[in-house]
Amino acid sequence: MRADALSTETAVDIPAPRPVSLQAIQEPIRDKLDAVSRAMGTIVASELPLVGQVSAHLLAMRGKLFRPTLLLFASEVEDTPEEKAITLAASLELIHLATLVHDDAVDHSALRRGMPTVNALFSHQISVIMGDFLYSTALTHLVGLGDLRALQALTRASTEMTLGEMRQLAVTDPLRFSEREYFDLIRSKTASLMRTACELGALSGAREHSGTLGDFGENLGMAFQITDDLLDYREVKETTGKPSGLDLREHKVTLPLIYALREMSPASRSEVEKLFTRESASDGEIARVVGIVADSGGFEYARQRGEEFAERAEEAISKLPDTVARRSLSASISYVMERHS
């Protein structure tokens, strides 16, 4: 029997590698992340019953603590983390939570991570005020640490995120939103806080690597948001099997559409323009525009640009000491690029 025939007969299907899970990445710092969660509860504790109710709801709907994860690993790249990393991580996540509360208030969103938002469960006014409360209490605890550089980093990120939101609200013609404007927006709204997370980690044990870790965080944040925007097109509703297209429903233009608009036919552009003139769209209308974006190369282009930022993030930390923390930061890049939900 010929060797090539033998190889054909004995060949087996090799399953594709499974995406790395954030839970697996977080395993080395699980105890510290639990301490971060407890610290968050302590920071927002209040004798005012209403504040206590809203805080409990927010802590119950908090996310996967990705930013505190980056901070804690950044603090360990030299294996000399300081205790203040826990407080910094808790303050950072509360500020992130505050931005989500304010975003939900601005967008009048009813759900966040499958749970009612503060403005849906309580009121729009309480949502705005609670976001302010989260900001102020987080910064108050930072003042208590007496670390001016940490305070400067977080207040700078808060300012950048606020300006990013204003930049988005100032868009009057979404279909003229340029790629450069898009990158400026996501750098302000998403990448700035991930950069700050890594810089705060450096201030807690790896000060000499602050610039390197900051560059890693910013590029990771850019890749994160591009991938997130791509997922919005590619995920489907379980109930209908059609794309959810939340950004399209809210008339938000992200990278897949920005590129596709440059490539699509006049007839396809006309269909997109019609969608953006309607206050609401059917699942079928959303699906057709998603198909246009896909056929025009929008998905491939967004994926390519996301991978470019991911490569920059990997390059930024390539010369850091080869520790568990460095390898975990590298694994977080794979998590960002491979996640499906």
C-alpha cells in the first residue's frame, strides 16, 4: 500500500482548539478577584436604604471583572505585587460600572447582561445620580491611598471616556462617520480604561514597566471593542435565528459598516440609508443590511484591523519577564479575539 493511501485511510479529524476562557485565565488570581468583589461592596456601602438597594443590584449584575484581571496581572509581572492593587482594582471596576450606568441612562436601555438596568428597575433620575455616586466613592477611596499617580490616571481615563461619549452624541450624520473618528471614539470610550487598568497594575508592583503595560492595555482595548462591534453583527437571536444587530437598530455606525459603505453598490447603500431613517426596523430588515455588510467585506476588514491591534498588544509585552502574569496577559489577547459572546 502506498504511503499516501495509508495516510488517507488513517487520517482523523482533529478538532479545532477551543477558545481560551476568561475563567481559566483568572484561576491564578481567583482569591484576589474575590477580594476585589468584597472591596467593591465595602466601598459602595451606605446607610441610605435606597443607595443600598441600587448598589446591591449593580453588584449582582457586574461583569466578568476583566479590567481588574488585567490590573492584577500587570501588578505581578515582576512577582512583587503590592496590597493596594486590590483597592485600585475595586475602584477601577466601580468607575467602569459607573460608565455603564450612565450609558444605559443615555440610551434608555432596559437590559444589561440579561438583567434590568437601574433606569428600568428604579428610574432615570436614580440611574444618573447613582452613576455619580459610584464615581465619587471610587475616587474618595483612591484619595485615601495617597497615591497621586493612581488618582491622576483614573481621573484622566474618566475625562477621556466622558469626552468620548460627547463625541458620539455629537454625530449628526452617522453614515458619514469616518474610520478615523471611529478609532478616536473607541480609544476614548474603551481603550483608555484598559490602558489605565494596566498602568495602575504597574503602579502596584511593576513601575518600570508602566509605559509598556499601558501600551499593551490600549491596544488590547482597541482589539476588544472592534471584536465587540463585529460580534454585534454576527451573533443571532436565539428566538429568531437572525442577527441581533443592536448597533444598527440604534443607528450606531461601527467598523464593519464603515468599511462596507466604501465598497457596496448604490442600491445597497440606498437600503442602508432607508434603515437609518426609520425609528425601528424589523428583524428581516436588519438581516438584509447585515448581509450587505458581510458581502461588502466589512466582517473580514474589521477582523483584520482587530488582529493588527492584538499583534501590537502582544508585541508590547513580548520583552517583559517570562512569568505567569505575563503569560496570562498574553492569553487575555486570545480571549478577546476568540470570544463569541
